[in-house]
Amino acid sequence: MAKVTVTIYMEEEDKEALQQLADAEERSLSQMAVLILKRAIKQAQNDRTITPQ
């Protein structure tokens, strides 16, 4: 599966908190964002809010 670029806009304090999470898990900011998004997608699939791909 090809990777794509996605741009998001967020509040500075949210970005700083995300960076703290990333640092705590020794991940990049991008890797942490992807991990959180994947968790949210999996939860939505489990809740049947969205259908699995």
C-alpha cells in the first residue's frame, strides 16, 4: 500500500502534547499521529461505525 501525505492543522498546545507522547514512546511526531489514527480507525471498525477495508 502506497503512503500518502496528509496535512492537518491543530492547536499549538495539542501539537506539543502529541510531541510529548511521541517522545515518551521514542517515536517521531508523524509516527505517533499515525498510531493514534490507526487506533481510532480500529475502534470505529470494532464499534461498526465504519466498515473494515
